Amino acid sequence: MRNLTLEENIFLAKRNLVDIIWKSANLEGVNVTFPETQMIIDGFSIPDKTIQDLTIILNLKRAWNYLFDTINEKVSLSLIQDFNRIVGRDLVHKSGFLRAADVKNYLLIMRLVKI
């Protein structure tokens, strides 16, 4: 069996994009069906889905499109932060930035700030 070329890999990823996003959203706890995922990606709103659910799915789509656009770039901290910023947009406080505190303290601070 031969290895696929970069172009073939991109073709397969794009061909299966809705399925990939649907499964990823389910892993994130979004209760959405494959047809609903397709509709959201196509720009439609689903009445019983929260804005957070829609945002997760659209952010995953944006991240995949960014991957396709930057596929030939060297992996760097900046590129990883860009992906984190895209996936966490409107969902995670300061997405795309490195934390200055350890995770335990960061989560405690975030809980206190929300109070």
C-alpha cells in the first residue's frame, strides 16, 4: 500500500469534513446529528441547538479551513496559538494565549472571576 500524497490527503479530509466535525463536536459534548451538522456548516441555524453548540461546530469548520490554508507552513508556537484561538473563539477566555499560571490556579482564578 502506498502513502497518499498531500493533495490526496487534503481531498479525503475535505470529502469527509462534515463527518470529522460531527464526530469532534460529539466528543465535545454537542448533541447533534450528522444532518444537523451539515446544515450548520452550510449556514443554517437549528432551533433546538444552543449558540455554544453552533459556535463549537463553526469554530471546528474554521479551524479545518485554516489548516487547509496553512498546510505548508512550518509548525510553530504561533501557528498552534492560531488554531487554539480559532477553536476557542467566543468560547474560551483568552483563547490563543499562553497561561501565565498553572492550570489549577488558573481554573481557581477563573471561578472566582465569574462569581
